[in-house]
Amino acid sequence: MSISLFNNCLDRITSKIYNICYENYKGLTKNPRWLLMRKIARFKIGRAIVMYFLKPSAKLDFNDTNSCFPDLNVDEVVNYLKTEGIYLGIQLPENIVQEIVEFAYSTLCYGNRKTDMGFFYHKKEHAQTKLGKNFIIGSYFNTGLLCPAIKKLQNEPTLLAIAAAFLHAEPKHQGNLMWWSFSGNATYLEQSQAAQLFHYDLDDYGCVKFFFYLTDVDDGSGPHVCVRGSHNHKKWSHLWLRKRETDEDIVNYYGSESLVKICGKAGLGFVEDPLCFHKGITPTHQDRLILQIEFARNDYGMQHDLRPAFLLKCI
């Protein structure tokens, strides 16, 4: 076995052990109910049993007179979500894109999600040099509190209507994530930590995520990839040994035709059942800025981007 192959295998084993230990530690210390859900929700029968005992909410009506997405057909979106696992074609208005991008440029982001590594985007190189390390991603915290445009999207009536119809319940806002994916090379461990390898999310027994590109995205700037239909069926190893999966394994099982690579201009949005396998490709020549807004049946307090101000420090 070559040294590079050995190191790659070691990285995968190390990553798997770390993820299992960290998940169990975080769940036991912060929210055991969340940890229990993570064990049950990976299995379709487990989700079905829990959902059977959860009474569906009455049909919810949302005032869509001030919707940012007046042309979206809620039923059409939900049907695509249930069958394909993803729906493309949501377009964020240009003024909202501009407001969020201006917020991103004027607000500290945090290298590799570390609250003590804050820097302004245009000073990334200086921050990396000062610390002697490279950043794979730069995340923002408290986005709904600090950016009115993002706060508006949390309460956007059409997005709420889609989430309610898909979840058959009043949607709970689980949180926002906004981050830069920086261009350059990344190790297997760095890709794993930055969600740049195929995985699926277990945030609740039923949840839905809306994504919006805030920069133009092409093949070289980190397009999101979703495996169509993978929310409805997985092989047993994907369920029992949940981990980051290789491209080869995903293509061999689902077929290359199932991979949906999403490229488009700033403002392009899409909605996804996060039980689908998905990843963001590591950018090679241009950084990518993306916003995620998540709704679920339950809010475990584990997915939000809220951090106390005293923890947030500039480099």
C-alpha cells in the first residue's frame, strides 16, 4: 500500500471516529432528545413510526400578499420534493441579494466556524498569514439578528407554506447558516469538516432546507450537488455506518444520472430534503457565498447560528 493511500485511509478512519465521538458527546451534554432522534431518524421505518404518533397540523394559511416569490406554486414544489428530493428554480430578488451581500462584506466571518477567528472577507489573506493556517470556510453568526433581509426570509410566507405542506405541520425555524467556501486545495479531513463530501443530514424526523447562492456559481466555484431520489432509498451501509461517502460509492449505487450539479447566477435558490445525499464541491478558482434557511417539525436548538457576543473575537 502506498503512503498516500495509507494516509487517506487513516484520514477516513480518524474522521469517522471523531464524528461519532463528537456527536455522542454533543448530544449527551446538550440535548439527549436530539441524540435519540439522530439514532432513529436515519431509518425510514423509524421516521414513519414517530410521524404516525405525531398528529398532523390543520392546514395552515400564510399571508402571501407580500411574498418575495409570488410565482412559486407551493403544491408543485412539494411534489418535486417528495419524489425527487429537490426543487430548482427559486429566484431571490436582486435587492435582497444585494442587501445580504453588503452585510457579508461589512460583517466579520469566522474561519472554519471558530468563534475566535473573526475577520472581514477582504482581509482573509492577512488573517491566514497572522495565524499561519488556511481557512476552508468562513461562517457568519447571528445572521437573523443582524441582517434584516435574512430575518425577512426566515418569516417569508411562501417558504413557510412550502415547509408546512411538506412537513404536514407548523414549521419551526431551526436556524440559518451563511458561509464562504474558499477556493484552493483541501485535505480529506478538511473537506469532511466543510461538508464537501457526500453526506445526508439528520436534523429532525422531517425537515427542509432552502439554499440561495449569493455569488455566481460555476463548475470552479463550488456548486452544490444533490443525489436525486436518495432521500427515499439508501443501502444498509449508508444507514448503519453513516459517514462521508466517496463519489465512486455514490455513483456506483445511484448512477451518475442521479447527480444534480447546480450552477447559476447570484440569487439562484433551491429547496432540498436534506435526507438526500448532497455536498458542496470544493471551489477551485472562485469563492462561493451561500445562505441556508432550515425548517423542521421540532427545534432542538442545535442547528442555529446564534452565538453570544462575548465569544466572538476578531483576529
